Amino acid sequence: MRLSTAPLLRTLTLVLPLSLALPATMLAQSAGQDGERPGLVLVKPQAWSKPAEARVVEFVDYTDHSGYIELRTARSPKYQVPTAKIVKLIVYPKPPVSLENSAERASIQSVIDELSLMVSTFPSAARQINASAAPLKADAVKYDAGSVKLNGAWISRSGYAKQKANALADLIRPELTAAENIKEVDLNMNQYFIGLQNLAKNDPSVKPVVESIRGFYLSLVRKADRDATLAEVTGSGVGFERASDLIKKLEALKPEEDAKVALFIKSWKSAVDKAGELTKKITDARTEFEAAMTDAGATGAIPQLPPALSSTLGNVSDSVKAFRAGNPPSSVRVPMQLADAMLACAEKFPAMAKQIKNRELLDAKSVIDPLTNQAEVIGPQTAKVFQGIQKQLTDDVLKFQSLRNEAKMLAENDKIEEALKKYEAAYAIIPAQDVATQIDTLKKQ
């Protein structure tokens, strides 16, 4: 992708404004120049006089008319000379405002050479012509000595090269920054960069500018890579292994250049460390939890959690809350399901134990049923205990419901004694209020 097609030197180099010595036949061609045009004219006494008889007349400015020219001299504002008497009219060349390259140096030399020819051709005007050539010769000497002229000021060629290089660099940076996709940009095809490299070939002092632009371009490429990588690692569904690879990639892309990326890497690593610590706490707690689960057998009794395990689970609960409050990256995984399962089961243990002790079996069953699946997450021993308790509760509730239904049917058929026995057997399992009411009613009959 080429960033610009604007010619390099055309935008940075001024055309050298030199007025050449002109024959009389070219007067009209020079008359359109702006400002004063000082020079000299060789005028013969008569139109038929020999050129060697011509005298030198210096002027400040001139105007071309048909058949004559009108000179503005030090003595006369309107000194008229017939064209037929003019041997030569020379407009003194002005030193260039800028002298930056060999082509402009050659242009100066061509004028100097032409003026030298005029001196040999018209020796009577040698003093004036040599004087007009002196500023050009002085510029040529300075240029040849290693300086360049820029807008009237002389600077070292090295300093000029740096100025020009910095000007090119100032053109390149905005184009690179504005590129829609920097990774599709070929820096070596950028015309400004090509010009910068050419400058560096002639002047080694420009090489740091070249390298700074190359470095700037590479920094933009790295930023594009960082942005894409960060978007992926912070996206949903990224696993830990893939996230780890992406973090390594970010670390290789100079994250110190982007505070947001550097902060993310730091927070991700911190979250990984905390996740590792929390994972160990959770898995250690599961070991304790499994060890505390004794088989309830036919009693359906809830195992008592040791004080040490209760303390461990309290610590796990606090750590889980703190970890979640830190809003860790989704790719940093912790066995939260295991932690939640242990905390949920342990939280319900006291209520369940009290309900079973008080024979509130229906309530106890409504608590343990949803916990059975979570018990399987904790481990096989915990699952076995919960399944045993659930089965015992289920059997007792079914037996209670069966006895109560049988008692109701017997009472409806006036089999009072038999119905009373059934209700009392049901009440012995679950002391439900409706069963107690039925017992009292039957005893009064």
C-alpha cells in the first residue's frame, strides 16, 4: 500500500531564480519580470558604428518599447536608447534564495560561465560583469565547501539533510497513523520514506531519523497486534491454555508501550496466582469434607461437621467472595462449582439435622433433594451419604403417607381400632398435626 504519490523533491525544493544575460533581441522576454532589473547595456554611438566603439551604460531598470528601450539610470529616469544602437543588454543575475542540490549548483555555474564569456566578448564591461558575477561565485564556493542555502540562510549540508529528513518524517507519521490497517502498509513503498532512505545514503547523520520512522511504524504494527490479542483474550469462551498462550504473545509485543495492556497482563497474572491459591484451598477442603462424611446407614442421621472443617469452609467462603469481587478474567478458572456445592451442603446441615431429629421429615426431604446433585460434585463419599439420607427420608415419607391413607380408609369404613393403629404408626414416623387431630377424634368415638 502506497501512502502518497506526491513527488518528493517537487514539494521540498525551490526553483533557482536566476536572470540570464540577454541579447537585445530578447528584451521583450525579460520585460515581464517583477521588481527592478539592474544591469548594463552596450550602446554604439551610431547604429552603423562598430561594436568595439560601444560604451557601457548601467541602469536600475528598463522598459522595452517598439524600436527603443527606456532606461532608468542614476542620472536619468527616462534615458531612451534606439534598439539599433544596442550591442548587448545584460541583466545582472540575482543570487538564488536557496541553493540545495547539484542541479541548482549547475544552474549557477551555467550563469557564471555565461558571464565569463561576456567578459571576454565585451572587455569594456568586464568590471561591471565581474561585479555582478561575484555573489554567484561566492554562493558556489560556499556550496562547494559543504554548505547549502535555504531561504537566504546558509547552513551545513549535514544540518540541511537533517532538516529535510525531519520534514519528510513529519509527512510520514500522520499517514502511518491514519492508515486504516497498518499491517497492510508496506513502509518501503512509501515515497516519502524512499526519499528519506536516499538522504541517508548520502548523509549518514540522517540514519537515526530513518530508524525512528521504522521504529514508529513497527510500534503501530505492535499496537494493532496487541489490540487484536487483547480483544481475543478478554472475549468469552477462551480457555485457560489459550489465554496463557495469548498472554505470552502480549508479553512479546512490548506491553510497556500500552498502559492498558500492561495493566491487564499484571491483573491476569495476579488472578492466576490467586486462583491457584483458592483452588488449593477448595481441593483441600474437599479432602476434609469427604473424610467427615460417615455413612448414615439406615438411621438417616446427618453427619456432624468437625469444627476444623467448619473453619476451613468459612475461610473458603471468604476467599471465594474476595476472588469474585475482584472480577477476574473469565479465562482464569477456579473449581467454583465444587466450592459452591460444599458451602451449600454445609450451610444446610444444621437445619437438616434439627429437622430429622424433630421428625420433620417432609421439610428435611425438601432440603436434601436439591442438594443430592451437588453432593456428587463434592465426591463419592459425600454423594453416598446424601443418597443414603435421601433414600431413608423418601422411604419414611412414603411409609407415612401409606399408613395415613390406609388409616383414612379404615376410618371411613368404621374400623376405628384398626384406623387408630394406622394413624398412630404414621404419627410415630412424622408427628403431623392432621394425623394428631385424627387420632384425638377417633379416641373420642
